[in-house]
Amino acid sequence: MTTPLISVLMPVYNAKKYIVAAVESILNQTFTDFEFIIINDGSNDGSLAILEKYAQQDKRIRLIIRENKGLVASLNEGIALARAPLIARMDADDVSLPDRLAVQKAYMDNNPGVNCIGGVSRVIDSQGRFLIHTDTSFGSKKVEEMALSGRTPITHPTAMMRTDSLRLVGGYKEQNFPAEDLALWLELSEIGEINNIEDVLLEYRIHDASISTMFHEDQLDKIREICTSACRKRGVEVEFKATVGRPGVTRKSKFEVVLRHGWWAFGSKQWRTSAIYAVKSITIMPFLDGGWRLLLCSFFRRG
């Protein structure tokens, strides 16, 4: 077997609803010299049957089948298996745009001092409706400052990293879950640069079954812990700016997040989508005026 130039790493746990789009978005990349490491982390929803079908059709796929061990264990297992000098992350509910690997590979070839590169994402919902582009920082200094403030500067499934750098810092740390990606960016920034490119690389899906949704309160506490430690280590003080981006268990929390997503869609001139989210927010808390305001603005297409 020849050594591939990129190892694409994708853990899968019960992603049947989205897995076809995710897998095909990688297999249809314009850059083709890659291995696709897919770790089925004990899925029991039918995802495995789909993955096995694709593995039989495309020899670039290396399908690992085992019991559930969790995201961090799966990521580290993939890093250990990777044969390429570059590792590209992928999530089973997202969609990589066709030129993603080609664009990132060219950047990494031209910037040997960078050991992790991300990019812009189109944020979509569970139905694939466009909401907003990610608020992405550019320039290694700004990206590192963003990480220290608690705002994840690189959308995890857009990341392409140097395999040697990943192994040097010890990969992902179980104790940093569910903010293992932010901790990794900070560790990688200590041995090289981390950055973003302005290209749109991915459709990033947000939905109620995502890690960030299920563990958002624990995630915020872990982010504060990670950033406090990193700032102390560097001898700097950075204002903590992390916020809760996904709904919690309370009705008010769900209302606020649904309304925020609606205004994202409104700002992107997705009038129908913003109206849908307005109705959702009204259903959650009909006596608050925020949802009604969004609905009127969506109807008249005016802020």
C-alpha cells in the first residue's frame, strides 16, 4: 500500500440520519490521495450497515468496528492508525465541500510553521437549512487569543493537522472532554501556529443530538478551567468570553437559543427559515414578545 498524503478521521456514533451525506462529501473530494479512517464507536442505529457498504465500494476507507468507547478514545485511536503526514477531521453529521482537502493541503504545504488549519463553515440545522457563516478569526495571533478567551477558534471538523504535531502533544485528553478540541488548539499553539483560511470548507450541522448540545453546561465549565490554566501557564490575562451556544434543559434556555438561530437566519436573508424559528420560539414561550417580533420582521423582511 502506498502512503496517502492525508488521513481523514471520522468517528461515528448513531449518525444514520446524516452519515450518507458525510461519507459521500469525503469520497467526492477533488483531492483523492487520502485514506478515510472511520471508527464505528458502537453504533446501534443502523449506521454500521451503511458504512460497511461504502467500505466495500471504496478501498480508501479503513473501517474500524468495535464497542462504544467515546469520542476522545476514538479520536486518539484514529491518530494512532493514521499513515499520512496530515490528518483532516470530519464529523458524521457534517458535509465537507468538494475542494476542502485540496485547499487545506495546499495551505499546509506552503506554510510549514502551521500545525493546524481550519476555515469558515456554513452553519446548517438538522434539516440542512442555512443559518449563518461561522464567526471565524484569521491570523495566528488572533486565533490564539480567541482560544485563550474561551471561544473555540477552529471549528473542529474543519481542522487539518500535522500528524507529528498531534502525536507530540499527546493527542486529545480525556479529562478535557467535552472541550477537548479547544484544549488541543491551545496545546498545538505552544509548538507552532494555528490559523484559519477564509475559504468556506464545510457545512456544520447543529442539532439536539450533538455533543455541544448534550453537554453544554459541562462544556462551559471545562472551557473556563482550560483557559484559566492556559493563561496562567503563559503568564497572561485574557477576558473570558465563552457563552452557551446550545439549549439547556429550561424552557427559557431553549427559547433563547431557538430565537438566536432565527435571527441568524434572518441576518442571512433566509426569510422562510427565520419564520420557522420564530414559530418554534413562540411555541416554546408564547407570552414573550421576542418570537412575535422575529415573525413580523421575517414576514415584512425588515429589521
